[in-house]
Amino acid sequence: MIPVAASARIPLTALGFVGSDLRRPECVLCTAAGDILAADWRGGVTRIAADGRQQTIVGVHPDGGPLQPNGIGLAADGSMLVAHLGPTAGGVFRLGAKGAVTPVLREIEGKPLPPTNFVLEDHAGRLWITVSTWLSPRALGYRADVADGFVILMDARGARIVADGLGYTNELALDPSGEWLWVNETFGRRLSRLRIHADGSLGPRETVTTFGAGLFPDGLAFDAEGQAWVVSIVSNSIVRVAPDGTQALMLEDADREFVAWVEAAYVAGEMGRPHLDRAAGSVLRNISSIAFGGTDLSNAVLGCLLDQRLPTFRAPVPGHPPVHWNRRATLFDHGPNAR
């Protein structure tokens, strides 16, 4: 474990908020057009425009009932990709105009996909997908001794597992060079990277850094200096990680008693949903992801599990443009009457 270095933290008083009446906005994306896109537990995605106008598109799962979006991705064709975190089954679905839902991937190696965590479409049109665990319910995977998470690559050759044996695979991101896939392993409590080969296969997993007590890495984004901003659930914290693994604490809103309670359960192998379903910060309500936006990529926006709005702040270092930065979510009404 690399200790967190002392750093000038972003004060909680610097936080602002955008959006309203959101439902479990676990994952957020920002675009050059000024849009903020957030997963919405009603079954789709909410767009918050630069002028504050808000619109939600909800889709229906092909088997009936709403989608349960965890990670979302903006595809090159303007549709939204949704990683479905169903209670027992997962998959990736495409959400289009008027809430049309099309299956993208529902099984791997002949088996139905478990609840699915995250999806990203890269510049080559390949999909990178994470599944945290095969265990059901997935809370059985909230343990240090469970490592059955995996990464799927879906390209012109089809879908295949390209990395496995991961400790609760969560968000992933391409680093600014495009040569490495970085992955958060939430209950393995580490940030890992794998080299991407020309055929899409991955090299062996390399540990960038491991995290200490109370830190559970979930969301991930890169800044313009090539450092990763890692969001920790439970502790409501953000740690900036350099390529050499050095850590700097940038933001924190931790209830020490609550974090100690969760940590004790984690160490004992008894962690479960009650440890994630309580908001214990003074301002933040279990933050889970981060995206850089604004005209200069310095407006950081945070996803969260338990709030109906999104925290924001000005980052001291601008973000690196993500793969979807210049894409446009065409399923939304971009006219003057959008709400």
C-alpha cells in the first residue's frame, strides 16, 4: 500500500450542485457541448444541458420492467450504452431515441451475463465492459478474498473475456496514451492497468497502487497531466494517483465512525448492502464517479449513489478529454423546448 501524500484538499465549501430529482446517478459523463449525462435508476439516462435544462429518457428492458443503469457510455452514433445492473442478470443495452432499447450483449461464453457494471466505447468502436463478480447476490463479492471480476472486449470478432481474476471490477478508462487500460478493483482495493495490444488482447495485470483502510475505489478519470482521479465510495473521497502510484487526497467528506464500522465489516468478510446504502457524509452522499467538463475541462462533476443532484467543483488541474468528449447524445431533444 502506498500512503496518501499530504495535499491541498478541495474544501467542502467549494462544492456546488447541479441537477434535481435524479435517481441513483451512479455514473456521470461530460461532453464538449456542455452536457452532463447521468445514469438514472428510473430506467435510462438524464441529460443536464449547459443552461441547466434537464431531460430524462427512460427505456424498458426487453424482458419487461425498467433498465437499471449503472455505468453508461456515449457511443459514436449518439446513442447511450447502458450497463444493466439487474438484481440477478445483467448485460449491455443501447438506449436510443424515444427510449428504444436494443440488446448489445447478454451472454459471454454461453452463459448469461451477471449484473453488469460499466461500458466504454473507444475510438475504434470497440466496447470495454466490466462485470464485478459472478456471485449472486453480488454483495457476496464485497470481500478481499473474492477475485472473480472480469473485463470483456467486444469488437468485430465478437465478445470475449480479456482479463479476469479481478477483485470486484468497477470503472475502467483508457489512459491518455491510449496504450493502457486502467481498472478499479473496488474490493481488491487497488488500481490496476493492463497494456492493450493491437488485436485488443491485454497484457498481464499490473498494480498501479493499493488503497488503505476505508478506501474503496469506484469511479475513475484522467487529468491533463496523466494522473488518475479515483473516487472512493463509503469514505466520500477522491484520491489523485500518479503513474508511479503516488497518492494525494483531493477531497474528503468522511464520517469516521461510519467508515470504521464499514472497515470492520470488510475485514471480517461481512460487508453487505447496508454498508453502501447509507449516506454518512456531511455534504456528499456516497460519491461514486467523476467526469471533467466545462469549456476548459476544469469543472469536475461527481456521480453518487444516494443523492438526487450532482456535486461539482473547480479542479486545480483540467481533465484529459475522454473518448466521448466530442460526441453528441442524439437521443435527447437539443431544441429550445427541451426540459
